[in-house]
Amino acid sequence: MQTPDETSEQPEPTGIAAQDWTTAAADPQYRAAVVDLLGALAYGELAAFERLAEDAKLAPTLADKAELAKMASAEFAHFERLRGRLAQVGEEPTAAMEPFAAALDGFHKQTAPSDWLEGLVKAYVGDSIASDFYREVAARLDSDTRGLVLGVLDDTGHASFAVEKVRAAIEAEPRVGGRLALWARRLMGEALSQAQRVVAERDALSTMLVGGVADGFDLAEVGRMFTRITEAHTKRMSALGLAS
């Protein structure tokens, strides 16, 4: 929660960030970038739902299984919000998601967890990296789209759940920590590479990140953005009790 001082320090939105969707979407390049962004987010939420449902099968207790099922349900609700928004602005949701399916499916195939703990770390680390990336982009979006994006990035409860379970497992068997730390570092590399590939393959999204329709977002700022994402990852690793 922000303190009053932190809130007062937030700069007033300018450019596109100060506009609503109707005004901003008059620029066809911006509209295309937002459709790409919502399509990528929607498929990511659908994939998260599927993954959490699969992870529930690995859960050691009935209570853990039920908790993951609840989180999966929340992810699907996020997916439905994004799908509804795409339809609302006149876009076919499946067509908007399709360009991102192969990359996201490839990431999940390359990082399939071998057990319950690896699944928890993947959801906590991998999903958080993606959320950090989308929050960075959201700062440059119109007010309507920004509100939607930030809303669907709300934590479904997985963060505290994963931290509790992973720390307890390491306390019970310290050797587990080394294996999970290596796994988390691999996830970090794969997640950043996947994000960069997705952006590079979509002209509208890359333009949004390096300038053009995104006011003031230059190549140097992109570098700083990925530095901030890496720093946030280091803090999460510490919260898990793992070396970054």
C-alpha cells in the first residue's frame, strides 16, 4: 500500500497515458499494439489456468489441491475479462491470441516442472516476471486499457502460498534449496528471452516499447526496464529463501 508521500510523488500522466481508449485508439498503430498486448495477456492467463490445474494434480495434500484449483479459477476469470474486452473493441479474441500461442507453449514445454516444488517456483517466478513486464508497459497505456491490464495482473494468492510452501520445504530439507535456486535461474533466463522474442516479432508492440506510440519509451529505457525486472526477481528469490 502506498503512503501519502509516495502517492504524491507519482507524476501526472502525459501523452497517451492521459487519454482514454476512444481517443488513443484513433491511432491505428497504437490500437494494433494494444490488441497484441491484450492477446498476449489473454493467452498467458489461459495458459496459467491450464498449468495451475495440472499442478494441482501434483499437490501433496487435498488442501493444497483445493488452493491451486481456486487460483486456477481466478486466472480463468482474468482470461474472460481480457477476452470480453477484445470482443468489446471489435476484435476476434482467438485471432488476437493466436500469434502468441506458439511462443508461450514453447516456454511452458521447455520449463515443465518435474515435481510439486518446481511447479510452485515456476508459477511464482515465471508469472511474476511476466507481470512485472506488463506493469511496465501499462504505464504507457491509455487510462482504460491500463486499468484493465493492472486489474488482471492482481495476485491470485499464489505468491504467499508459494513462499510459504517452498520455505517450509527448504527448512525440512536444506538440500532442496540448491536445486530450486538453479531452477529459478533457468526460469528467469527463459522468461526474459521469451518476452524479448514476442516483442521483437510484433512490430506494433516493439514500436510501443522503443518509441513511436509510447511517449518517451526509448531503447535506454527498455534497458532500465529489464534491469528493474531483474532486481525484482532477486528480491523474490530472497523471499523464497533461494540464492539468486
